[in-house]
Amino acid sequence: MLFEECKKYHLPLYRCPSFIFFVLGLINIFSILTSYSIANKIVEDPRIVALTCAFLACFLLILSYFATKTFEALAESNRIKSEFVAIASHQLKTPISNLKFALEILMSGKKGKIEPEQVEYFQILKENTNRLKELAKDLLLVSKIEAGDFKLKKEEFDFLELTESVVKNFTPFAKAHNVEIKCYFEESLPKVFADKEQIKDVIENLLDNAIKYSKKGKSLVEIKICKKQKEIYFEIKDQGIGISKKDQKYLFEKFFRGSNVPKNEIPGTGLGLFIAKSIIERSGGKINLKSEEGRGTIISFTLPISQKL
């Protein structure tokens, strides 16, 4: 019964309403016994002691019941929200893919000549379709993480090679934002053992953020990769808008964005770092963030070296 409820709400044992009620019950028993022991020494009439303990037991039982029901209602609300997000994001995938396919056909000129003034509008549609596709993908991934259905396909791969390919793909995007990417890679690094596609998504997300959040004007993004003991260490440093100290503790939470983001008009969903943290930790690594508002951010993570070597 207890484990079924945990599975139903996709919660760890210590956060399940039934487990909380069980713990509160133990606390109540301890409180009643303690109260009885103290009252028995102070009050001479055993009936008053019994009534006091009975009253205390009833009060604590009612309090525990309502506290548990509140936790249960919150858990149910969270479950419904997660299911809605999963269904909505899954259902969005097909129409978005169809829209993207239709746009590619139209932009190819196969369905008629495209006038020069139309190209700009088609490009706007294409960019927004890609944004919708990425949002649906992120929402679906978040729902899987919350439901405990997120599985990694771990394999041995060259982390340095993967990072170089991501940097190469992002170079035009960086140049468009007047950002220079500098890489400091240690040579002859051992391979890592993780989900290659998911780690690629993490690197892309961190590099995308570093470029987007860079200050206007010429800026620099530095990427460092080296070996530290039995792990591969990755670090990305930007000269962007930074994050205030009061915001930093919330950055790895879902949908959270820094208080200085709206005034800089930088698009985003607030899901990237939550997803990155989940992937890295499930891969056996750790992720850290250091930032100073107005001066930039450093995000680093580690990955375990393949044991096959």
C-alpha cells in the first residue's frame, strides 16, 4: 500500500503522504508517552493524567490527519499537472512536425515560386516552429524525469570529439551574436561512459545559454575540458549578464528564470538547467554553477570515465 502510493505519485518514500502519516504517528506515540510520564509525576489524580493524554492523543491524531491530507492533495495536484504536461507535449509533436515539413516544402520552391519578400516571413515561421519543437521536447523530457521513466542509453564515447562537433555547429550562431568561442582541451583524454545523445543536449544547452546571455558587443565564451582523478571535467565560462546570489539557489528548478532576464529580453523556458542537472546526476556526475551578476557565469560538470579502459 505504502509503495503503491509512492509509485502512483512518483515520489520518493520520505515524501509519500502515507509514510509522512506513519512518521507522525510514531511522533504522536512518543509525545503521548512522554506527556504521560511527566504528568504522572506532577499530577496525583490518575484520571486527570488519563484525560490529558487522551485529549493530547486526539488532538495530535486530528492534526496528523489533516497534515497528511494536505500533502496528499498537493501530491495529487502535482501528478495531474505532470500527466497533463506529458500528454500535451506528446500531442504537440505530430502537428509541429507536420508544420515543419510543410514549411520546408514551401521554402524549397516545389509548390511555386517564392518571392524575395516572402522568404523573411517563411524564415520567421521556421524559427518559431523549431522553438515550439524544442519546447515540446523539453516538456516531454521533464515529464519523464518526474515520472521516473527517464532512462539513459549509456555507451562508451569520445567526449572531446562530441564537444568539438557541438562547438563547430554553434560557431555561426556565436558569430551572429558577436561572441568568440575559445576551447582549452587536454589531449589524449579517456572516453566516458554515458548517454551520448543526452550529454550532447546538455553541452548544446549550456553553450546556447552562454551565447544568448552574453552582453551586447564583443564577448567571449571559454570551454575547458580536462581529466580530474577518475572523471572528465567540463567547464564553460561566459562574460554575460550573470545571476544574482538570491536567484542562484533556484536555477536548477523547473521554469525558473533569473530576475534580470526579462529586462534583457532573452527568450527561454527555464527548463534547460533542470534537465541538464537530471542528466548529469543520472550519469554519475555532478554539476555546479558559479556566477556574479553583471560579470558572467561558470557552469561545470563531471562525468565518469569508462571502466572498460
